[in-house]
Amino acid sequence: MATETPPETQLPKLTNDEISRYSRHLILPEVGMEGQQKLKAAKVLCVGTGGLGAPLALYLAAAGVGTLGLVDFDTVDASNLQRQIIHSTATVGKLKVDSAEIMLKGLNPYMNVVKHNTMLTSANALEIFNDYDVIADGTDNFQTRYLVNDACVLLGKPNAYGSIFRFEGQASVFATKEGPCYRCLYPEPPPPGLVPSCAEGGVLGILPGLVGIIQATEVIKLILGIGDSLAGRLLLVDALSMQFRTLKLRKNPDCPVCGIHPTVTALIDYDQFCGIEKPAAVGPLEVARDKAVGGAQVIDGIPQIAVEELKRKLDAKEDFFLLDVREPHEVPIASLGAPLIPVGEIEKRIGELAAQKDREIIVHCRSGARSQKAALVLKNAGFTNVENLAGGILAWADKIDPTMPKY
């Protein structure tokens, strides 16, 4: 589906320098002078400038898309550079939108960058999206994917979608007039915590480049009105086997957003829809406050113990059991020396912990997210004195042992 473009007489002219720059496009009959002018006139919004947004924005800029909007509120961290190639060592600590602008303008000074240094929310999505022709979703969480989808459907903007995890990726085009939307494929989000994030499960650094470039290709095809878009199809990418599969998607007539009788006619609370508590200022884990017990933070009934308190207990040789619930391949990176049972194996290996049932158990992982899940499993299995190490290995490296590597 092609996006609406101004009449040919209103298309922006190319300078001689631009004609030289885009010469390999211009000699393609499917692009030509008019197609390149359409690219220059186009406005594309990249939601996120991370793993997917990095190659996506770079190739759209290189192709001559005239205006690129960037939505991101994060700053560049050194751990981003394994895959987020729009950033660099020199821009660590900078806002991602500022860092991305440096690279984009260095690549193509003839395009405009519009920076939206903000978290995308139900309150601002429609206003931000309204100025763009195509939305490219490079987000990494379900609540924002549903938000992007619904905003695109409500505004009639095509959504060039991509997602990645470990060695696998997906791509499609949602919210076109005749095609399905993201909710047609995934009517309901998965239960909170069921699908690990890339920070928990990892991602091959090259994979977002592969999927992001597929997204960029779809965006350009939409602008030019050429080829067959991925609307109505889901492309599955398996980088380990280097296999690509395509699944047919159908528009769901009962879809609550794009169906015949939609029930979602305005943007909703997507944190609530996905069962995610809203982040608090104290950090991403400390969101579902129950009550304080003895001064300790409690989340979903699990007391959160600080790394300083764990250090005190270790030094005092107090009687407690420390459990590591990371994956085996993480232990050589950094370790507190605790016995290991990966969080995904806790339920079936619960018998191994029977002797610890009446002891104080402190569970830890890399950041405190997986250990919170494991602590809940133990609590539900009858373990009465279970605590989660807030911040995990990362907090230990920050506050106790700065020589410990952070990953």
C-alpha cells in the first residue's frame, strides 16, 4: 500500500548534489527521479533508536527519506554498542536521539531529523504520529507495541513492524487499509514475565541489523508504491539456521481495533492492558508496592533486600541460603558463589531445595527481575522466608565490588 504523496508538481526538486548521491536509485526504473522525490517528501517516524531503530534509521537516511522522526527517551550505554550501530563510544551518556542525529546528519546532510526525546504514551502518541506518513516500530516491549499499533489504526498510518529475541526475529506491515493489525495476530499480550526481555535473554548483535533492514525495505516500498509489502504476511527469521519463513495473516473481522465493529476507539492504558505496573521513580523493579516490612521494600509479597544488607549478612556469617537463578553461561562472567538453579528450572527442581524450606533464602540474578519471579515460585511452593536481592549482580558491582564486571 503506497502512502499519499503530494502531486508530482509539488514534489521537492533534487539538487545536483542529491542527484549524484542517489544516482544508483535514479537509474532504477522502479524508483527514478519521481520516486526519489517521493522519498525526499516522505516523513517516517522511527519509534526507538535501539537495536532495530539503529539500522532502520541509518538506511532510511541513506536512501534519501527527507524527514526522520526519532522517538526515544533513553541515553546511550556501552552495552548498547554491541548492536545499536547508530551510536558510538564517543556518545556514551548522551541522549539517544542526540547521538542518532549526529550519525544520521553525518551520513546524509540533506535530510531532516526531528527528535522526540520522550516516552511514547497514550497521551502523546496520536499527536506525534499525526505528522508522519509511515510509522516504523522498533520497540522491545508489548505495551508499546500495542500502543503503536492502535495509534496507527486510529490514524490510518501503516506500521512497519519488527521484533527480535536471541537468534530469531519477525517483521510485517500492520494497519494498512485492507491488511491485519498487530492485534489480529496477537489479540492478547502474554502474561507478564512469560517472555524475557533482550536484557534477560540476550540477542545476537547482528540480528537487529537483519530485521531492521527488512523494516527499512518495507518502509521504502510503501513510500514508492512498489513491490508486494509484508501486509498480510509475517516474516519469521531464524539467524542460526539462516531460514526465512512466511506465514499468511488475515484481518480479523472481530478485531477490537481494526474490525468491523471496533470497541477500542481511543488509546487506552497499555500498562494495565499488558498487566504491567507503572514504573516508579525508584526504579523499574520497585513498582508493585505492597507495604514495607521492617523498613524493607516488598513487591508482590516478596521482601527486597539491598546488596548492602546481603554484604552485612555475609560478613557476619549469618545463617541463610543464597540462590543464583541465572543461566549457567552467565556464571563465568560474574558470580557471588551461590548454588545455581536457572529460573526456568525452579519448579521441576524444587525438591533440591527441600532442606532449605525453613531457612532464610535470598534469591539473586543479574538485575533482580528473574530472581523476583523465582522467589514467587518458591513462595507459592510453601517457602515462607524468601527474599529477592534488589538490583542483583549489577547492584552488587555498583555498590559493593566495583571490580566485578557488569553485563
